[in-house]
Amino acid sequence: EPVRVRVAVVGSDFLRILRVQPMRGRSFVPEEQREGGAPAALVSERFWRRYLGERADLSGTTLTFDGSAFPVVGVLPATVDFPLGADIWTARELVPRNPNRTGHNWQAIARVADGITVEQANREISALSRRLKQQYGDETWMYDAAAVPLREQLVGKTRPTLFLLLAASAFLLAIACANVVNLLVARAAVREGELAVRLALGAGRARIAQQFLAEALVLAVAGGVLGVVLATLGVKALLALEPGN
């Protein structure tokens, strides 16, 4: 059955840079990462579940696209969603080299060396870019380049929305705390007789205050623990509903 999915063509270091391994099957081998080599494909977990029936044995499973048959050799975990929305990955080295320097056909990702900051990497990238411009002149439209952290590239636009949600949550928490305070005040009014007896028996105001603080502390700890548990389960539930988003 024909389906429309996004296919990403990736370089040999793609999985190593992302530090991920297939959850089933294997990654590409050298014979599948050279021009004219054997075609092969990796698929996403969602594609494997939806279209391949979660089959454990991938041997004999073949996808046909771009006029060629690509045997499925592995399944990538749901945590891999780069480029966004990709469901199939094939080896870049199968594609003949394109000498065009103005096509902007590729996205580049890299992992900076240990101890190197993004600012240091950008200085080196900028120097290399200017050197390439001097070398190739009008053959390239690039005058300069810079690296952007992958997290910022993927979720940077959602930051204002997340801060707005955080502010709304804080406001809701303040309302809840005010309600709890009102309930505690009402409860104290109901216990007026009990407090009068305690005062008559010699309890000081400090002792009464300590009792109220202890009761409030028990409520706060219980509510905090319950809130953390619910928040943890809620985040896991949201990730399970849409892990790639």
C-alpha cells in the first residue's frame, strides 16, 4: 500500500553524532555507505509499528521509493526525530557527489569537542567559512556561518509559550495556596473551643503557633509529594502521546 512519508538522507556519522543505536536490527555497514553500494534503510519506531506490524524479524522487509528497493535493516527509537518528521533514513554516500555550492540542500549537525564552547566553535567555523569564500569566490554564496545548539534549533521558538505556561501555573498555584489558607483559617475558627481549653491549661501562644505550623507542614509535604508524582506521570504521558514533538 503506498504511503507518503519523509525520507532523510544522512551521512555515515549521523548515528554516532547523535549517540543512538537502532532498537532493532542494525545500522548501516560500509558496503551500504559508498557510491553504487547496496541500498538500505532505517525506519522510525512509529513507521515500524504502524506499517510493518512491529515484526521482530526485519529480513525480507523491503521498501520501494525513488525507483529503487531498500531493504529495512534497523529501527531507530522514538527519541530520534531528526530531521523533524523523518520516518526513513538512507545513506548519503549512495547519492553521487553534487559539486554545487549554492543549493543549500543539506543540514549539518556536529558535536563539539569536550571542553570547547559554542562561542569557540563559532569562531573557528566563521574563519573556515570566510576562507572558503576567498577560495571559491562567486561559486559559493556563503560569506559566513555559525553553529546553533540543536536544542535551541528544535525548541527555541517554543520558549515564550513555555514561560507563559509557567507563569499561568504559578498563578494557579498562588490561587490554590490562598484557598488552602482560607480553609485553614476556617478550620481554626471551628476549633476555637479547643484552643481556649489549651490556653486555659497553660499552653502558650508560641506552642499553639507551633501546632498550627506542624499541621500546615504535613499538608505542604503531602501536597508537594503528590504534585511531584502527578507532574512526573503527566510529563511521561505527554511524551508517550507525541514523543517527536
